[in-house]
Amino acid sequence: MADIIRDKNQSLGILGRWEAKRAVGLEEEPAKDAVNHILVVDDDAMNLLIAKRILAKQFEVHTVTSGQEAFDLLKNQLVDLILLDIRMPQMDGFTFLQIIKDDLTYRDIPVICLTADSEQESELKCFELGAVDFISKPFIAEIMLQRVTRILELSRLQKELQKEVEKKTMTLNRRSQQLNRLTIQVMKTLASTIDAKDKYTNGHSVRVAEYSKMIAVKMGMTHQEQEDIYYIGLLHDIGKIGIPDEIINKTSRLTDEEYDIIKTHPAIGFEILEKMSEIPEIAIGARWHHERYDGKGYPDGLKGEDIPFVARIIGVADSYDAMSSKRSYRGILPQEHIRGEIARCMGSQFDPEVAKVMIQIIDEDKDYKLKEW
Ligand SMILES: [Fe+2]
């Protein structure tokens, strides 16, 4: 036995150097929490004693004689590494290892299996179950120390790397949130630029975006689709940028020619937005939000479900806002009147399903808050 448990003072490396420095008063004792805790699980008391003698000078060693005792200890004691005997009565090492690796709390603790020289199959099974290394019995102090130190160092590096990845991921997430906010701000600025052209449609684009999103929520669309429809709503009228101000702001009746010019804004919007390939529906919403369910809309006279769904939603929200905001020739229409108009035009101007949802939203808006202020 004495041959096997050699005196390790020389091979302890860090500890030996620290002890030498401490002797001449150069270095403080390392903080207790900086010392690694090792759990040794072995039903053989002699093996536990040997392992403890090898490791105790460098590490805080905890010894238990069964898997159950090990779990009891782990409830109250964090450990950095487990040395695990494979052949144990009741719960053998494989079972213990399996449980540890299936448990989120313990799965990252590195496990080194303790095996007899002849147990090659067991060693293979240890690796398959997630052990990081194995040490053959009888223990050779040098090898045990080297392996334990190496695995602890690897585990430390892994944790540092993981922390670094988490830090970088957090930075990236923060950056991505900033970009999202910037995107919304840019789009809102664009939307207000469009609305500013027309002195009677102040805030129109943002309201259409909000109403469209409310419809999308009620229709059970995904979170991403709800976000997208908001953007689509914000930019649906961007084509108005290409319409002369004097036509847009004309308070008297438009001539047929002027009306034809107004009717070019969906196509102009489509041309501007079709390069925004990230959300192609933005261009789609701009092009087809003036189509009608009965096919009598513009610019392409699409009918029914040939009109893209997002455009059918924008169409309803757009008309609702037109009625619930001021015009040069009239004030905000009464809520009951708007409800009646949407119900009347269900299936002719509007997609019936979308219109039904809009009516539901109106009915829930008891104080008529959804209007221009
Ligand atoms: Fe429009």
C-alpha cells in the first residue's frame, strides 16, 4: 500500500509552491471558496481513505459509500468533480451516472469513473454515459492527481467559455433590441412624413398600424405576424409621397383625372417598398390595400381571397380610420354609423371575416376611444 500511496508533496505543484511561499510569509492562504470540492463515491472504505489521502492536501474532499448518500450530500454541498466507483451494491455507478447526467442541476459536474484494470467494457460505458475520464484501481497517486487537476482545469475553462458566450449573447440581444427599436422609429418617422403631406390625415398611418395589429391579435395570428402587420400598416400609404400636394390637400371635389392620380399611390408604394425583402408583405400591403372583396377596387381589381390577406386587413383598418377621423368637409363620424357601414360593406368592400373582427373590436370599445384625437 505504501508503494501505491506515494508522498505527493513534490508533485502537488501549486500547493507545494504555495506552502513554500507561506513558510516565508509571502502569500496568504487561498480563500476557502477557491478550493475545489471533490466528491468520492465508493462502497470500499479503504478506497475512500486512499483517495482522500491523495487529494486532501490540494482539495476539499467529501467521501460517501453509496449513490444515495452522494445525492443526500449534493443537496447541500456544491462539488466541482465526482470520482465514482462503478461496482457498488444497490445503486451501481452506471445508474448514478445516468441520473446525474439527466438532472439539469448536476449534469455539468464532471465525473471520473473508478474502475478495475480489466473493465474495458465498463470504461466504454462510462464514456457513453457522460463520464469525462476514468482512473484504474489500484490508485496511483500521481495519476489520480494529474487527472483530477486536468479535468478541473478543463471544467473551469469550459465554464469561462460559457460565461463569455452568455455575455456575448446578451450583448447581441441588446444590440438586436436596439436595432428593432431603431427600425420602429425609422418606420414611424417615414409614416409621419407621409401623413404630414396631408393635413387632414395626421397620425393616420400609426392608427391604421395599431388597428391592423388589433385585428391580427383577434384573428389569432402569430406574434411575428402581428409585428409584421404593424409595419405593413405604418407604410401602407407611402406611395402618397409621389402624389402632388395640391391634389392630396384639395378640399373641393376631385376631378376624375385627379382621382386617377390619387389611385396611383398603391403602385408607387409597391415600387418603393418591393426592395424591402425582409418583410415582402410591406410592399403587398401598400399595393393592394384599396382592393375590394367584390373585385371593384384598385389598382388591379383583385377579388375575394385573391387579395392578399394582409391587404384585406389593412383595407378594413384603413376605412375604419378614414371614418373615425376628421376630414376637411366633415368631423369624426359617430361610432354607431361606422359600425353600420362596416357591417353593410361586409362581403362587398370588405373581407367578411376581417370585417366581423373589426365589428367585435368596435363593440368592445365602449367609450369610442379608437378614433382621431
Ligand atoms: Fe391608401
